[in-house]
Amino acid sequence: MPLQFDVLIVGSGLAGLSTALLLPATQRVAIITKRSVSEGSSGWAQGGIAAVWAKDDSFAAHVDDTLVAGAGLCDLDATRYVVEHAPEAIGWLQQMGVPFSAEVDGQLHLTREGGHSARRIVHVTDATGAAVQQTLIAQVRQRPNITLFEHHTLVDLITSSKLAATKTGAAHADSTRATGQNNQENRCLGLYALDDHTDQVLTFSAPHTVLATGGAGKVYLYTTNPDTATGDGIAAAWRAGCRVQNMEFIQFHPTCLYHPHAKSFLISEAVRGEGGRLLLPDGTRFMPQHDERAELAPRDVVARAIDFEMKKGGFDCVYLDISHQPKTFLLEHFPNIYARCLELGIDISQQPIPVVPAAHYTCGGVVADLAGRTDIAGLYAVGETACSGLHGANRLASNSLVECMVFAKAAVEAIGQGAPATQAVLPAWDDSRVTDSDETVVISHNWDELRRFMWDYVGIVRTNKRLERAAHRIALLQGEIQEYYAHFHVSRDLLELRNLVQVADLIVRSAQSRHESRGLHFSRDYPLPDPNSKPTVLQP
């Protein structure tokens, strides 16, 4: 029998948890997350949350900064909507009990990050995401209307279009997408999820489903993202018939700690905001030669500058120096970064930090309106999974966490205003025609190949030839994975690989269709911007 709820939320980051907590207590809510509830990208966010709080700041200035960073492709309505609702979102987090860093007089301490014209970053020292995540998880566990399904991996969405197309076939064989030609009649009815503990695929039924699965950083060899960032929601929505937008714009964070024992450890943007300087191995400062804003330039500019200097000099990394600040200042503002670096033998009060760029944020995603609604009725996308239009061609630092909360509230309001939908009778997952695999090594080999060629061919700097090579390899992988998926029982590793290959395909196709350089997409074949540039929209 299907597990029946009023709202299904896939993902337990800030977008998912906010949605669950903002829903009325009368709604039966399921949070489905493929690892523990505490894992995900939100908890890794160090810098903070951007919101106009100071008297000398303004909504107009925050909007302008976002538009500049977005390189002309931000949606103005979405940008204004998020900026104007950001202070309210901060207030809600305060009500939830998030212990934001404060000045001596009790006012919130505001820091500044690259691309911002004012201090407007609200934070909890240098571990904002973790503090917010822990606070909201505690709140979720106290709500009797919310049921947590940890270690459950999304397999696929169930839509009325898919059911109609597969009435005579096995559910496991359903790997086709809705055509999108009549999506007004297509409705999301629930989803299938793999229980990692039992290896059984469960059926979840609900009139409303919210995708909050985060981004797809694990498609690249080097990333600041956790292992959960495999593009599950984006891939599932695409297969169900949703459009995706701006997938070529993958943000590479300029400063990921470069150390063999430091997996995916981010050195916050705020380090540069507080005076950190980028240096070559010989101690030469280089950012002023690349941009007049130097270390405070937007992330795409800084990442390309570091990439350029590393390739030009043949360096393994560059260095971020904050040692001119007093040790007491560093311990107060960056206690976690200080402690982690010290564990690895780097005293940031005495020596610079070795850093490299790494894939950090997926600016594109599932097309969603200002209420988080997608092309399919009853299906919403919130946070990094979605493309609301806020980020355009490049995300402004610390705009991501606030986007999660603002659109979570908007989606909740849309769910409450929608006409009641009757729950359909959904078929159980049928795996009667598949067997256990004895060649799981295929999955690990394909995973490794994908991440390496995406890093080499679809990274910070791209060319037509590199994109063609990546597209060729993706096509081969898709064939192998689909054959594997059709014949063997699903596993979390297989599902994640299937989703990553799908997302890689969307990234490459989007990059190939953009014949210019803009924001996070830089092409040697098209080095200049196109004055008639528009968002890239792919239709299933």
C-alpha cells in the first residue's frame, strides 16, 4: 500500500526543512532524504545570509548587486521578490532560535562578501549553515505532523502522464519522460523511493510534492558540495516533463582548501570580505591585475583569475592570506576555519591558506515561478534544485540560503491556496523482471569517468571541441546506465549515477547552445558577450 501524505518534501536542507516547518500543523508531511537529515549542502554554508538590515543599506542596492553579479540574466521580479522578503526570512529564523552573531549592543553583526556594496551578511560566526540546520532539525523533530524518512533515495516521480503511458508495462521499466506537450493535464501524484535499509522501493502518494534536493556539484571531480549533491530533483523533474533553465551556469567557488586530507572544505567568501588577499606561491598579489574590485570581485571573476594564474604558472594552487589580522579577530570570526586548518598543520594567523577553485553551486535548475510551481501541477521546486531567475548567469554570495526560505514560504502559500486534489491509487514498484547485479564495478568506473571528463571539458573555461568530447562520452554512458537500470535491481549508487549523467547532459547541451561568454560560462570560441543574450531553456 502507498504511504499517503498531504505534502511530500524531497530533501532535508534549508529549503526542505523551511517548507515543512511553514506548512500548517494540520498537513501530514513527509520529508524524504537519502542520507541522515543533517547531511546536505545547507549545513556546509559558512558565510551567511544576505539581507538588507543596516540603515545605510537599501533594497535597491541589494537588487543592483544581484543584477550585476548575474551578468544581465537575472529575472528582475524574482530578484526584487527575494530581496524584499529577505529581512522577514531572517526574522523567522530568529523566532526559530538561530543564534546569529551579534555586536556588543545586541544588533546583528553584519559582514561583507564579494560583489556586495554594503555589509549585509547575517551570520553565525563562520558556520551559519550548520547552526541554521541544527536549529530547524530540532524544530522538525518536535512536530507530530512531520514524518522523517531518512536513508530513502528518490527513484522517480509518479505523474498522471506516466501512469497513462505505462498501464500495461512494469513500473521499473518506466524510464520515459512526459513529452511536455500537455503538461496542464499532467499532475504529480507522488513518487517512488528506495529504502536503503531494506533495499525495497516504496510508493509515496500525495497531492503536493516539493523538490528540495539541492544541486549537482558531484558531477565534477573537485567540489565543495557534500556527497548528496547529485542533481536528483533536477533529473527526476526533467524525466517527468519539466523544463530546465540555465544549466550551463555552474558556479566554481574560488577558494576551496587545497590539501590531500581536506575533502571539499570551503574557505568562506567572508575571509576575503574581511581583508584576505590572494597570492601566487612567491607572495605576489594578483587580483588587482584582473579586476578593479580585486578580491571582492564576484566569484566567477575570481575563479577565472585563479584558474588563469594556476595554468599560466603551472601551480597546483594559489594562497589566501589573512595573517595580517590579529589572532583574536580570526578566532572570533573564523573559528571553524581556523581550527580545521590548524588540524592540517596550517596556522592561518601565521601563514597563507592553499586554495583552488571547485564546483560550488548550480545556478540553473527546474523552471519554477515565484510560488515555486513547476510545469507539472502539484510539483514544486525550491532552493538550488529550482531556477527561479534570481541568480542569472552567476549567484551573488549569500543569496542562496535566503532564496530557500523565501520560496519555501511562497510554495507553502501556493499549496494552501490550491484546490484540494484527490489522491490517486498508485501502483507498487514492480521489479519482478529484474535481477541482482554482479557487476557493480561498472557503476564506480562510470562515476569516476564522468566526474573527470566533466572537470576537464566542462569546467571553468570551455571550448566547442571540449563540449563535443563531453557530449560523446555522456551519450555512451547514458546507454550503458539505461541498460543497467532496465535489467538490475536499483541501488542508491546506480540512481545517483543515473541522475548525474542526466544532469551532465543538460549542462553540456545548455553550454553548447550559448554562443557567448557570460557570467559563469566562459568559452574560448565565443569570448565576447552577446547583447541579445537570453536565459537558456531546455524542453524535454
